[in-house]
Amino acid sequence: MTDLLPEKMNLEIVTPERSLFSGEVDEINVPAVQGYLGILPGHAPLLSELRVGVISYRRGTEESHLFCSWGCLEILEDRVSVLAEKAEAADQIDVEQARTDQREAEQLLRSGDEETDHAEALLKMREAATRLEVAAKAGRI
């Protein structure tokens, strides 16, 4: 007799300030530090750090996307928990602010100023670009 894998898994996405999503899903993709991880029900247990990127999850034929910036991930056979330092659903993203942040970061990087923190400017640019990507996937751009 073989154990059947679960057909769905519970997903919870939270930040220190709020819960963004809690519910059953069919599939999840997360931006782990090793690269994007595709997670299906019955996935082997795993702990991982998250990087800046897009969290995607599918419920039936409906796919949703969220912006994520750093955090951690726990995968169990029937449950996935995401604790992100920053995360936003597509409808929460301020598109104009993201565009402004991206322009400011690009200007900092082009300035050649020795006092510019290049790692911080790159992070700001990556976060802004990812927010815009999530908004575009939701048809907001």
C-alpha cells in the first residue's frame, strides 16, 4: 500500500506587520536564495531564505503574484509558510512610487559618487523593478 500525496497544500504568507494570504493552493513558486523553487503538494520538507522576487501561487486556474523582499520559507508535506520582511499583493503596489524609486536608484548608480552605497542602490532598484513586474502581471501597467 502506498501513501497518496496530498492534492493541495496550505499556504500562509505573512510579514511582521500583517498576513497577506492564507489558504489552500495547488502550486507555489518562491524566490529562494538558491533560485526560484517550484513547490507542489507532498514536497520534501525544506527551510530556505528568500531573496527579492515574485511569489506566485495557483488555485485551480487562477494565478496570483506578490512582491517579496527577503525572509524565510518553511515547506512541510502539506503546508508552506512564508515569512517575508516585505511583501505586497499586486493591488497594494504604488506603481508611481515604484517607478520613482527605480529612477532614483538608477541615478545613484550612474552618479559615480564615492559615498553612494551601491549595494543599497542596487537593492532599491531590484525591489522597484520587482514591484513593477508584479503590477504588470496583474494588468496594472
